[in-house]
Amino acid sequence: MIQRDLSVLWHPCTQMKDHETLPLIPIRRGEGVWLEDFEGKRYIDAVSSWWVNLFGHANPRINAAVREQLDLLEHVILAGFSHEPVVELSERLIELTPPNLTRCFYADNGSAAVEVALKMSFHYWRNRGQPQKTKFVTLQDSYHGETLGALAVGDVALYKETYAPLLMQAFTAPSPAGCYANDGESYAEYARRQFEAMAALLEKHADELAAVIVEPLLQCAGGMRMYHPIYLSLLREACDQYNVHLIADEIAVGFGRTGTMFACEQAKISADFLCLSKGLTGGYLPLSVVLTTEEVYQAFYDDYIKLNAFLHSHSYTGNPLACRAALATLDIFAQDNVIENNRKLAQVMGDVTRPLRDHPHVGEVRQQGMVVAIEMVKDKATRQSYPWQERRGLRVYRYALEKGALLRPLGNVIYFMPPYVITPEQIQLLAEIALGGIEVATDD
């Protein structure tokens, strides 16, 4: 199967030449936190299969919901037609999400949701007679997807440099992530200090700005960098003051990852656009949604001849199978006291990784809810990083596979973002594997 795969497939986020020496792992089945290959070896899915899986692989309740939907309706065009799962899902999301979000617009992946939010914000200002508001503000280290609009408002250097000629220009504000704070400076203090640059940028460019886009509390692909919710509170106030939209990209951090159902709750704010995907269907099927306000919706509600309607569509918008998976996922949240149980698991994650803080090549162990990140450094005293060319994280990845865990580091950052069905004993095992991997990766 490996030979067949490498003859025809081009894998994502992969230098395919690596597979000349790095074994590809075909997976036969999944159950709970486990993935099982064709030789019967099992791996703890510590990264939730790219942050999507919430309640384990082959979850019987989600399985049953999708099977039932298969016999009713697999798909129907959502232009001029509707169906029960998409209506019910929209009602429940509006009830669950922060206040003032009253309308749901569906797409089929996270990047697409970001594209929708960017276009919708720009188009809103156009419809309201302010067509000069075309620019966006993003944060240092941000990541919002890999379609062109999403890339343009991200701050991953490799992507931006490679595709620069294709990208619109955005403003980048300094990161509020606490890992950059001075010694003795708290995450909250650093967030407040860093917000001064964002406030200055908003004041200077308000007339041309459509929106600010952020990943609330946790910048995932940027290295699992975390920041204090006070930054979001200040940002909401400033966006209101300068008449700029706020886009909250909770694609990776929504649905309980940060300790609350949605990260924005911890700052007691609501965005003008909330982008959701990944865990929305429990990791089963591609689906994303942008929730927005009635004010935004009304800016597009007009006679056809005015040509003010929003211009965006996907063939699989609001797919019934995906919506049923999402509804089953929300049922589990409603019935199983998930958020409270996650707090207990998060405590375990913090406890078992705390000893790693004293490792001579660990610069920081940081945690936000059900996400723990361990950053390897060359020099602990100066926080000097290992050169990226040495691929220290890859050494951890290889070691973890041998020990039965899927840990896929982000550069020199090892992280746990497991399904919520993980046990304390399995968390302890991950910590032991991570320590062993760090020992191997830094032993020279």
C-alpha cells in the first residue's frame, strides 16, 4: 500500500522526498484516541488528526447519526432549497455562540470560512457607501489558512514569501503571545503593552480598514503561542471605537479547546464574524460556518436590481451529512458535561508536563485548556532556538511513532491537542513519550 500511495499521491504539508527515509504509515482503522496500522500497531492520536477530532475515532453516536442521514438525504443544493439538518444546526449554533451572532453562512473548510468573512466584511463596507475600507489587520505569527485571501492575512514567513506576488497586502500588528514577554512580565501585562501598537495602527488607518482578524487566545500553526484574554477585550473596544470589524477565527480553538466552548467567552466579547470548522463535525466531515450579526446581514438584504447580494458559494454548502455529524457532536456536548470534564483532563495535562519546565532544553511549557505546548530551545538562559534546518521536532516525531504516539511538532514545538475521550493514564503516557523524544532530539 505504501508503494501504491507514493506512486500516485501528493501529501499535504510534506516534502515528498522525505518519504525516501521517513516511513509512511497507512492506517487501517481508528477507535477512540487510537489509530491502528495494517500491522496492528496502535498510535495515540495526540494531535486529533490535525485538530479536528473531538470525541474519538469511530464514535458510535456520530456514526449512528450519519448512517441515519444517509438513508434520508445525502446532499441538496442550498440555493433556493433547504433541509432540516442545516436549519437545526444554525439554530443551535446561534444559541451556543457569543451574543449578537444571528446568521449562519456555510462553506466546506476553514480557509473557505476565512475567505467568506474577509469578503463579507469588505462587501459590507461597500454596500454601506465606504468602498475605501479594503484593508485588513492581522497578528504576527498568525495563520488563517492557505487559500490566497487566508494566506494574505496570515503571518507564516515561508508562505508569504513564496506566494507574495499573489497576495493582497495586510497590516501586521506585533504578537501579544506571552512567550515573548520579558522575564517577570505576566501574560496580561505583556498583552496590554503589545496592544498599544495595535491601537496606534487602528487609529492611523481606520478609514481604510475593513476588519482585524485574530485567532482568539491561541495561535496554533504559529507555534501554539498563547496570549491573555485582556488583549481581545481591548481589541473589541478599539474596533468599536474606530468602526472596524472584528473577525474571530475559532476554526481550531472553538468547541472546547481553550477551556470554554468558544475562546471569545473568556474575554466576554463577541466578534462581528465568527469562523468555525474542524471540530464542528467532531472531525468527521468537511464543514465550516461563518456566523455574523443582523446588522451585517441587513446590509446585503435589498432588491435584486441593486446587486447588493453577497457573492459566494460552494457546491457542498450546508451538506446534510456533515450537518448531521455536527448536530451529533453538539448533542455530546449537551449530554456529557464535556467542558467540565475537559477542565479535569486539562489539569492532568498541566500536572504531567510540569516537570518538563526544568529540562535544560525546554524554554517554555505553556497551556490553554486542552492544549499543551512544549518548546525546545538550544539555550534555556537566552531562549535561543535550534536552527530550523536541524529539524529537531522531526526527531521527536520519529521517536513518538516508535513508542506508539502521533506527535507532529510545529518546528521545535511539541504539543498535545488530543481528543476529549483521552484518559489520564494516556495523557501520562504522552508526557513520558514527549520527554523521551526531547531527550533524543537534544542529545548532541
